Amino acid sequence: MGDLNGDGKAEILVGMPDSKAGGNNSGAVYVVFGKGTGTAVDLADVAAGVGGFRIKGVTDDDAGAAVSGLGDVNGDGLGDILVGAPRSDSAYVVFGKADGTEVDLGDVRLGVGGYRILAEDVGDLDMLSVTGGGDFNRDGIGDLVIGAANNSEGGSDAGAVYVVWGGSSGTIDLAQVAQGFGGAKVVGAAGSLTGASVSVGPDLNGDGAVDLIIGAPGSGESVYTLFTPASWQPDMNIYGTAGDDVIGPGYGGAHVVGESADSILALGGNDTVSGGGGNDSIEGGAGNDTLNGEAGDDKLDGGTGADVMAGGAGNDSYVVDNALDQASELAGEGTDSVTASVNYTLGANVENLILTGAARVGTGNALANTITGTAGNDTLDGAAGADAMIGGAGNDGYKVDNAGDVVTEAAGGGTDTITASINYTLAANVENLVLTGAARVGTGNALANTITGTAGNDTLDGGAGADTLTGGAGNDAYSVDNGGDIVVELAGGGTDTVTASVAFTLAANVENLVLAGGARSGIGNALDNTITGTAGDDTLDGAAGADMLIGGAGNDSYKVDNAADVIVEAAGQGTDTVIAGIDYLLGDNGVENLVLTGAARSGTGNAGSNAITGTAGNDTLDGGAGRTR
């Protein structure tokens, strides 16, 4: 066989399917490095890494039932090995190497030091043969051949041979190879046991390509020679029929044209693929591909590389895995969707975006888009248009610029934030709202929301829940309906007003309080507040500052602690009481009663019938012109 370790000498492979090196029925292969002497080789030494290395299978592999040297299938300059493991319906490609460390096929299954090949059907590889070393598709990379004499596609005991192109780096499924993806399948006739043995022959027909010799002991003629088909040449045009074609060129730089309802896998290279009519499924594979779906509901997946995809008419879907991928549509060409595993902005005329992975940024276009996030912390922006944005789990951020935008969140789906450049009401299960621009109206929901206003004159209403409302600059208005609501204002941030349907104490830097409902308690702060009561029996306290207290109807109580405090009451609006911690004169304002607090106060009534109550100190009480008690 070939040179696996790069020393210029051919190696010897010894298969031992009965070995228990990796567990019961694991099997093993010993790679004996070539040498210039005739001394005996002890495989125990090879297993220890002296003069070669051992490849051990996993339990129930029977690895080594068939072995073959390959050409260089991974392009590293070293020959590689093909190991058959019929008990697990597998074969393994093990990359050549210069050292003697043992190879575990369990690691190869994970893509370490090679890759696994899976049978098309269970039991196909019970009668297994393998070979390699030929370049059947003339791409400069060695290919491999697997015989499966038990395959029954051509009938009972028909058998088959799979020619698998070299250059792969991940698990290969022979069911895909049978469809023309990454290789080709040769199907035998019933009873022929085609593939019981396989071998790479010389160029028997003089066409410049190696040929394949296939054993078929169940047929009258026990050996077939397959000349390498010209259709395996790279850089060719492949045309589908009007039927349901499966087209798999498997080479770089292919130009593939389907016709109707095709499934096309272009694989490596910078491919140009056109689906034609029908509902096509096109995969570009590696390289910077150009995919054209044309008419029909097509699925376009450029694979790795910066791909250009155009779906054409129909409801097309695109798979995007590179930020430079382009999905283009013309106006009126159906309802189209992009599934993106990267941050992505929809191109013109594409309606829907589905993000995968975690923590993605998804941006729409001028259409009415539907954008669906991941389970991570996504940022979704529908851009212009009335968009539907669905965040999923995670702490998601949404940008809203259209009154028709709809945000959907499930209960428990993280702590989510909407940034809105319009008046906006939070949808259910969204926690936070940040307004931008100027003079916005922001409304919360049943959760404990945080709503942040602009530098303009905003109106903020947290809705149900214990909300935090931050107005910023401007003359802001707040609606409060929960005793746990918090209003945040900075000094100098305008003249602000809270309308409260519950008892409420003004936070710092808020000037005005308007009570709603009935029988409320309203308390001011250190500023000169204006507090307006309800039609019920209110208790109003301006706290520090020169405050204006307006009680309205009902039997209201006022707390006064500043000589500049002003009480506004109209005649006939109930029996009202001032509780004063200073010397106080009841004005001509319809207030009936005065209660002094502290010590040694002076209290004076008005023209009405007053009740004046002093303190425990030496008070001076004067009922004024009216009847006093």
C-alpha cells in the first residue's frame, strides 16, 4: 500500500476483526511501517507504537474485516487507510500520520483523525469489501470504493458498489452517495452479489482514467470491469429532466441546470446552480456559490462561503450562514423566508426572517416582516412596515417605529425591552419600554414595567404592576395606579405632573400631583407643589416648600408647614380642616376647621363658623368674624 508516515516506504496493514482491543467484537488494524531489513515484526510492539501503530475499534465494530490503503484523500501529503467494520454497518477513513500513537475509532467517529462512513441500509455491509487509491472524478484527490454485496436495491442478493469522492472531512452517509451526493452508486443485478470484492485497476480502455474491477460471484460472470464514466468529469454542465431529478455533481466549479422539482447538491467550489421550474431544493456546499431557484417554491442553501441566492417566483426559503450571503427577490415574487444562523438584515422584497443559534440581531426591510428570534438574547428590528417580532426565550430587545408593529413574548421568556420611536403600549410579557424622539406616550402592561421617556413632554403610564417611570427632560405626565409605582425625575427636568388613582407621595423633582377616584392621600416633596384632590374626603400634605393644595368636594384635610402654603376650597365643598404646624390664619376659602400642632401657636379663623383646636402650649386663638368654638 501507500506511504502513510512520509518516510518514502510502503506500509503493511493487518486486519484482525476478532481482536478485543477496544471491547468485545471491536476488532483492530495494525499498521506496520515499511523498513529496509528482514527482521521479524511483533504486533505487540506495533500496538505499543514501535514500528507502527494500532487502530482499535469500538465494541461491536469488527473493525479490520476489510482494509485497504488509500491515496491522499485529505490533501496532507500522506496516504490514508480505509477500515471496514461490518458489525456496526460502518467503514472508517483514518488519516495517515508519522507517529506511533494508537488510533481509537471512537475518536474517528467524532471527526478526530478521520471520519466515519455509514451504510445505506442495515446489514448492507455484512459482506464488505474496500479499496482505494484511484482518482475517479479527476479532481486530483484520491477516492475510495466500498463494496456492499448484501445491498438489495437491484433485488435479493444484488449487491452494490459505492464510489465516494475524496476530500470530505465529516461523516458520510452512503444513502446520500446513492443519490449522487459526493459520489456514485453502482447497483448489481439480483443474485449477483455485486461488490463482494472491489479493486482499482489500471486504465484498461485508454481514456486516461483508472478503472474499477468489481467482483460479483453470484452471477454467471464473476468479475466486471467498470470503465470510469465521462460524466464524472469536473467543471461540466449537468441538465435535469422534466421529472423529479436528484442531481449531485460533487465537484468544484460546477454549473448545474435543473428543469422541474429538482434536488441539487453542488458541494465544493464556486458553483452556479439554476433550479428551473418546480419546487427545487438547492445546496451550494463550500465556495462562493450563485443559486437561482427560478419558478416554484424553492429552498436555497448556499452552504459555506459568501453566496448569492435568488429564489425567483414562488414562496422561497433561504438558509444563511454567512453575513455576506445575499438573498434577493423581486417585488411580488411570493412570500419568502430567510433562516439565518448569523446576524442578518433582510434584503428587499423578502418578508420573513427566522434566527437560529443564540443572541442574534435580526433586521427587517420596508415590508411588513415577521422576525422570529432564538432562545438567546436577541435584538429584533422590523424597520419600516407593520412588523411582527417574536423574541422567544432570552432577554430580547425590540425596535419599534410603526404603530402596526406587534411584539410577541411568552410568559417567562426573559426580561425584554422595546425601544419605540412612536407612542407605544407594551404587549403582554414584555417588561421594559424606552421611548425615543420627543413628546411620546408610553403605556405598560400587567407586569412591573420600567418605562423611560424622552427629552420631550412625555406621558407615561405603567398600567397594572409596580412600575418605574422615568421621564427625563421636558414637562412629563405620569399615571400611577399602584402603591409600588416609582416616578424618577432629575432636578431641572421640566414641570412634571403625577395623576394618581392611589394614595401617593411625590418623588423628588416632581412638581404636581393630581389625585383621581375618591378619598385619596396626596403628599408633596421639597419643591413648591400643586396638589389637587378628588371629589372625596382627601388628605393633602404639600410637605416642605410653598405648596398649593386644592381639595375640591368632600371633607378634606390639609397639612400646612409653610406660611406660603395656599389652600383652595370653594364654599359648600364639605367640612374641611387645616392641620398647621405653624401660626396660621384660615383664609376666606371655605375651610371650616383649624387644628394647631407643635407648641405655642397662633390660630385665627375666618368669617365662617370655625372650630379651632390649639396645642398643649400657650396658644393664641381667634375665631374671626364667624361663630367659633
